[in-house]
Amino acid sequence: MSETMKGLKRTHRCAEVVTATIGAEVTVMGWVQRSRNKGGLIFTDLRDRSGLLQILFEEAICGREVFEKAGRMRSEFCIAVVGTLERRSAPNLQLATGAYEVHARELRILAEAETPPFPIEENSKTREELRLTYRFLDLRRPDLQRNIMTRSKIAAVTRRFMTENGFLEIETPTLIKSTPEGARDYLVPSRVHPGEMYALPQSPQLLKQLLMCSGYDRYFQLARCYRDEDLRADRQPEFTQIDMELSFVDVEDVIDVNQRLLSTLFREILGVEIPLPIPRMTWQDAMDHYGSDKPDLRFGMELHDVTELVRSCGFSVFTAAISGGGTVRGINAAGQGGMPRKKIDALVDFAKGYGAKGLAYLALQEDGSIKSSFSKFMTEAEIMGLTDALGGKPGDLLLFAADSIPVVRAVLGALRLELARQLGLLKKDDYRFVWVTEFPLLEWSEEEARFKAMHHPFTMPMEEDLDQIDSNPGAVRAKAYDIVLNGTEIGGGSVRIHQAEIQNKMFEVLGLTREVAEQRFGFLLEAFKYGVPPHAGLAYGLDRLVMLMVGADTIRDVIAFPKVKDASDLMMNAPDTVEPEQLEELALQVDQARVDTLSDGSAPKP
């Protein structure tokens, strides 16, 4: 039978007993990790969020009743122990509390436990679906608890830094107007306004801009955001942003405050010094040299454009791509010239998964000879030119892709990361930051046959490109910037449009009529009539940042109660049906035939 805490008060967490005096009485509480009965002695490992502590039950000290009660304990029993702190005769140097143990005098079993469906242990090998179904147990694992506690520390340090730098923490609402121009909104039906919907915010973008209009100068919040989109390892349908906005600033001001924030976080949380200033590269350079606007700088293997070198060569794969308006580019996998043909073929298959029709290679042997898929079609001088262009030397493997520029970038960008994974070049404790700047303002959507905002419709064009916004909108660069860490975008932002005429022009370029723009964004346009200051901002994905700082493989390991890839919660069984009365209150009706069609997979979701 479970007992109560009446009369007891915890004096220390398990790992905190090291601060107590030997011989002092302590009261500790937590869960039984394991218990070992050695006849006259019972050794119990007690666990709480701070760590493990050994408890010794000896009948001569604790008495027969307590000793028998201790003998009934099993893994995950929740208990309270009162006893004397002593030094262990045989210290465990692998444990922070390994020099200490508590000689129990009193034991209360606060709650018994069934045998858990999987062991509560670090680096669990239990399949994730089962762990997420029992997430309340999974969260007891020490490695997950460290992640969640680190997340809390990151939030606390961020709040302190922002406050010290003149930012005000202001909450914005989570029931707002739907302004579709990006990912799908999560919609919330209104009972009071039948047939009308709120949207959950994809970000506080417009609201924080309005705060700048209202004179609050520097704003931040840890904002909950919601996007109904396909999931990947670093995405969730609901997530948290470190969100900020500043008035009377330009790009340099935003970069400065954020470099100092990142430096503070990594120094105080990890003890890592981030060299400042963080390097920068333009979007164009990132795409040209790394095939990605999220370049991983922990290793080299940059892309090299060899289009002009092979424009007139005898290899038709190269020349056909170039004549079709494409490009030929390559990377140097240094030291991999001896890679077996089977592994090279696997790389070719990998490249095909990113749209390549194939992959050409030159394997430079240590003896000066070469193995190649195409060298017989080219002269010795052309082969030498390719080798020199990629900085090739004996023992290197040169890989080439020929296709349209977007395909070649995607293929080689992914290939360099795959090779880095295979070669063990992606060290989790090697933190390489880079600012990526001067993004294109717009990107063409083939599906919608119109330009769309690469970031969002409120991003300021670079002033020197404004004269091209009508004649050549695809060439206009944005005053936008992303902060990238180890190939992952952890934050992004921009200088915002603060002149009504430019904002209206942006809506026009995006194909929004005055009427549609007014219907969706009228409140913002109205604010633009009353003296809007120049302003800019940035938002971090807190979940991604924590994931990288703790070295987790997925953001699900740094979120207390995450969703899985179909946006469902396995523990709560959400989403779920609701009572008919609830639907009736909201003036809603379920199209069951359509639900059945979508559920059996016979038709794609819209």
C-alpha cells in the first residue's frame, strides 16, 4: 500500500547530497533504478532528475519492518528515504555521487509501479514508437532529462541576455487571423462566430511588426508556433521560436546582437567560446560552393564549376548538359581514390535519388594512373585541367555531375554531406557558424505560375535592386539573413518593409490584388499610415538550437511531448474524434465519406 509524505520534507536531490556533511541526516526522494538484495544488506540505486544515489538498507540500522519493505521494492517504485550520509567503502568513480551512500533509517513507498514496458536507461535501444507511447516513462531517462534541463537553461540565459540588452518580453496571441502565404495554417473554429475560423500563428511576424509600429523598440518572446506541413527530423507541427524584433536598425545591428547572444549561450551552457565575428557568405556563394543555402563548414569538399573546361570536350554527357543551358561541377573526396567500385556505384545511386542521371568520376591512383568512367572520351590535357581545377592529387576521388544548375547543386550538395558522414567528418562538438546573406527576394513557383516570397512578403529588397522589381523580379536580392550551424539553419530574419508603397508593390509582384491584400493584411496596411519606424528581426528555432547544442539526432529528443511524422501524439492519441455535441456547438459537420477516403490512402490529402 502506498504511503504519504506527511511529516517528511526532502532535504536534497540525489546528486546534491555531496554538499551535505558526512554523518548528517538527509531525506531524499525519487524512483528506484534497481535494487540488489545481498542477504543482510539491500543496495538500492535511487534516481531523480539530478542523478543516482546509492541507498543502503541494513536490518541492524533500519529495523526489520523497513528492511522487509525494502525487499519488496522493484524498479520504478517511487520512494522517500531518511538516513545518514556516509562515505562508501568502495567508491564508484563513474558516478558523481559514487563516494557517498545513505544508510537508511526510514523508508516510505510513495507509489508502487508495474514492470515498465522498457528499461529506464540512457541511450535506449527501444523502438521510438513504444517510447513515445509511454513518453511519461521515456522522460525519466537521464539523457532525456539532461536535454530538457539544458533547454530550460538555454531559455533562462536567453531571457536574461535579451532583458539586459533592452528587449521587452511581450506575449502575442495564439488565436489570430489566417493570412495564407506560406505553409498551411492550423485552423480553430469559433463558437461565437459560427462558420468563421481563427488560425494558430505560424510565427508572430505581423504582430511583432505592429509592436514596432507601437513604439516598443525592442521586443522578444519564446513563442509557440504552428505549421501544418510535412515533418522531418528537425521539424514539428508545433514548435518554439526565440523571436525578436528591433526598431531603427539595419542588418549590422541585428547580426551584432545575435552574435553576442549565441556567444553567451555557448559559453554559459557548453563552456564553448564562439569566435566573433561569425563569418558571412552570400546566398549565391553558398549555393555555388556548397550546393546549399545551409552550408556545413566542418569540412571542405567544395563544389567547383568546370563548365568552361569541358564545354568542347568529347564526353557527350557533359556537352549535352551544357548545350541545354546546364552546368558541370565537381567535388574532391580527398584520399578516397582507392574507393572500391561497389562503393562508387552506391554513390551514383545516391546521386540519382537527388535527380542526377548519373555521376562521373576520376579516381587518381597513388601510382599516377587513373580509373575513370569517362576519361577515354577526353584528352590528357582536359583530364589534367579537371584535376587541377579540383585541386586533385594522387589518392583523391573526383566526382562530377552534369545537369541543370538546380539539379547539380542539389546532387553535389547532398553528396558532399553523404561522403562526410561516411568518412566521419561530422563531429557534433565542432560548432561552425556562418551567416548567409543576400537571399533572392522571390522564387518562381511552377505549380502556381507566379513568384512567391522566399522568406515572407514583408522582407525589404536591397535598395540597389529596387529598380528591377518590375523588369526582373527574380534578380532582386533581399535584406535577409540566416544563421546556420553545422549545416542546419537555426535562425533567420530580415529587414522589414516599412514604406507602404514598397509593401504594396511587393503584394503586386506576388500576384495579390489590392482587394486581396486589404482583406488579408488590412490591419498592417492601416498601421503603415501612421509613421512606421525602420525595423528588422530574427527568429531562432529553439528546438533545433537545443538539438545541436546537446548533440541529439532529432528534435523529438529535446521536446517534452513531441509528435511523430504524421503529426500525431502517440501518448495522448491525438488528434481524435470529438463528441457530436461539440461539433454542433461549432456549426460543423464531418464529411465521413471523405474522411474514409483519406484515411484508407486512396486519395492524397489536399
